Amino acid sequence: MVQCRTAKGVAVGAYLRSVLRHVAYPTLLITVVSISVAALRWRWDLGRTSQFFLVGVIGCLTVLEWLIPYEPEWQPVLAEWGWYGVYFVLTMVGGALAQVPVAAAVGRLAPPHPTLPLWAEIPAALLLGSLANYLMHRWSHTNPWLWRLHGVHHVPAKVNVANNGVNHVLDVLLTQGAVQLSLALAGFSAESVFVVGLFVVAQGYFVHANVDVRIGALNHVFAGPEQHRLHHSVDLAEAGHYGSDLSVWDHVFGSFTWRPGLRPAAVGLQRPSEFPRTEAVLASHLQPWRRPARANDVPA
């Protein structure tokens, strides 16, 4: 009898995990749409709504990481939560600083009123913002100095919600500044930028989530965790996928490498000694200005 109950409990648990794997992403998209509609219809404070939404997304995905983990070994330990928290604050600071030059440029250059209705603005803003982010992200992997900023994000040998915020503050400032400036100068309204922002936040943390979720054919339109783990792969032949919200630009520019069942051999850096360890927050932010290690000093 006890064995029967145990087997039934195991079966029920497996069924619930299977349900979560299938409903997690649709639920995330429905939530983005629902909150967007509610905020615009009832005139919520858009800035505060975005902040609460960010906290909610991080919390929900963190719970999913415990319920349906992709790699149990990728769960952050307590000490890592502390380091990641410091980086998260710095990432928020970088995003805030990026708005300063954007606001100054918009005041001088942006058109005074949106030229498109909201229903057309939102997909247009999403495509433009995604393109700007894609180009900056890819440039950060090919330009030696920008890589010394962006490489901080690739130091952890695991991919999870918590270390999505592990970034050099200047990397955040440059990337978000480019995206926000492109949207602002195109004349998109605050409402359309708000909606796109919710989607980008949800996608940014979802693709980094250590969750065993597969989105199937949607991978060819939206970025997902299966793709972004490949982006963090130490095997550069499979490490494309510079889009963290849409995958269409990876198709357009030939950096789409995902296929069903493809898993990264390992994630992290090919040459870990090129960067300080993640817990060395100050050293990580100063390392772009230190002398690069010679090639024969760095293990493959």
C-alpha cells in the first residue's frame, strides 16, 4: 500500500512538472499582454508598474527553477545570491544612467508626436529595439574592448535567473542607451515603449532561466532558454543567438544555430583566466583597463 501511494505520488509529481513545462511560457506571454492592457486602460503609473513586473518575473522564474530545473547544478548557492545582488543593483544603475543622454538627445532631435497608431507602434518598436539590441550585443562579442566589458556576463559557468544581472555597468549603459535612443528618436510613444519594455524584461529573464522548458517552433520567432544556453556555450561554433527577445534577427544575420535537442557542451568562457571571477565585483569592473593576458599565458 505504501509503495502504491509512493508510486502514485511520483506519477502525480511528474505530471505536474510536465504541465508546468508546457504552460510556463504561454502564461508568461499572456501575463505581459494582460498587464499591458490593464496599465494602459486604467492609466497605471507606467514606471512603477514596470518595477513591480520586474520583481514578479524574477520571483516566478526563480520558483520555476526549483520546480523544473534544467541543470540542478546550476542553482545559485547562498553566496552567489549575494554577488548577483550587487551586480543587479549596478545593472539598474547602468540602465538609469543610460536614460540621461537619451533624454537630452530626445529633447533636441525626436519628433514631437508619434506618427503611428498604438497598434502599429508596438510591433514596430519591438522590431527596432530588438535590432538595436542584437547589433550592440553582436558587436560586443567581436570588438575587443567591448568584449572586455561584455565578457563579465559570460564568466559564470552556469546560466540562471539570478546571474542574468551579472554585467559590467558600462556594458548596460551602452546597450540600453543604444536601444532607448533608437526608440526615442524614431518617435515612439511612451505607451508603446512601456509595452515593449515589459516584453523585453520578461524575455530577458526567461531566456536566462534554468528551467526545463521547450518552446518548439516558437524558437524561430522568440528567443528561448534553449537558444540562450547555446549563446553561453564554450563551443563558439554553436554560440550564436545574440537576440534575447526575438530570434528573427539571428535568422536574418546567420547566427541562428539551435535545433531540437541541441545542448551546450559547457557554458562559460573558453579562457576563464582572461576575466576575474564573478565574486570579484570591483576587479571585474576595472579589468577592461588592465593589460590583457598574453595568448601563451592563457589556457585554452
